[in-house]
Amino acid sequence: MLTQIRNTFTENGFVIVSEILTHQESQLLKAEGQALIDTAKHKALEAGQDVRDIAGHGVYVGLSAQSQIFRNAVKNEKILDVLQVILSPNIEFLSDKAVFKSHQINFESPWHQDWHYWHGSHKISVWIALDDTTVENGCLKLFPGSHKSAIIHNGEANDGYGFGHRLQPDTVDESKAITAEISAGSGVFFHDLTLHASHPNRTGVDRWVWIPTYRDAQIEDPPYSWATAATVVRGKKKTNADKTLCR
């Protein structure tokens, strides 16, 4: 199974894996994410700040920096077993985020490659559904084979959703895209050069996903201010002694 996963990922730049989380685990993460956002909004109100700045566009970053539940989840053995064959035996977790769509926040994500947001080494994100996802409620769509090169992002970012790096809408042939309708607890592992986007939520019902991002712990990157909960979750990080031996 892991060999097939590796082959599919190598060819397409992504792979769908079923039943990473149980139903109970999915619901626990969703409830914890909602609680973290509610707490952040409450603190913002007490400080006289605008609560619309807290996940106002359906994205909340840094759950693992605040919650032991999420810190445990990033070490999920099923996630790490897949990453070990498609990324490295030495795995470092960097950061995570919740992305949710509802009757109030029903945006569609534009086509983009994540690498343009962080540069450095190539990373893998895991788009894990906490609710069943469909075309109607905003599931992910991906372009097979697009991970083989960086593409110039020159789309207009004027819709307020924060995608500063995006493609022009007519750049991608949507007929060749794969739609990832997956059940709660399943996930999509994708390379940071894989072109992806998502459908809008037209159902009026909440759709939550959790997205942790990982890198090869043996490769050095520039410091990332957003990776406040970064930790090695399998294998080891390159030490100064290792660097000396490589000279």
C-alpha cells in the first residue's frame, strides 16, 4: 500500500489516503478548533480589538501552538507513515491551520502553489477533512503533475481572502483537474508545487478541514516566523556535528 502511495504521489504530486482519523478524532479536532477561535475572539473583545480579524476569512493559523490536542494530532502515526515514504524518514512539523466554510464564509480558493508563500525546501501539507467534503460544500481540487515546476503567479488578489499569490483564472484547464470529494477523517497529501484550489460552499452547512504542514528535518530553511510550534515528529534534525561530517 505504501509503495502505491509513493508512486501515485511521485506521478501526480498528491495522493488521497482514507481513514487517517476516526470519526471521533475528526469531531474532537473540529470542536477544539472552534473552541480556540471562540477563545481568541473573546480575548480580542476584552482588548477592544475587532473580532473580524480572528478567522474572519475562514482561516485560523497556529492551532498546535495553543492546543495539546493538536500537538498530539500532528504526530498521528498514519500521517507519519505516509510522509516517511513520500517525504523523508526525518520529519519536522512546521505549522497547521483550520480552514472552514459556512453560510457566512463560503469562498472558493483560487488556483495556487503553496511554495510561493514560503520558498526554501519543498514541503508537504495534509488536507484532512473534519466533515465530509463534496463539490457542493467546498472540497479540494488539484492539477495532476503540476508539482514538477514553479509557475508564475500573477493573478489579482483583490477579493479580501488573503491569497496574495495566485494564478489568473483562465490559466488552468479545469477539465484536467481532479476533484477530491472525501469523507471526514480522510486526507490529501500534496506537494507545495501542486496546483490546487477549492470550490465554494453552496450548502449553508459548515465544512471544516485541518491542514498540518511538514518538511524534511534534514534540510535547512530560512527561519519561518509562522512556525512557532515546529518540532521533529519522526527521525532527527541535522545537528552541527552532522554538518561538520558533511564537509
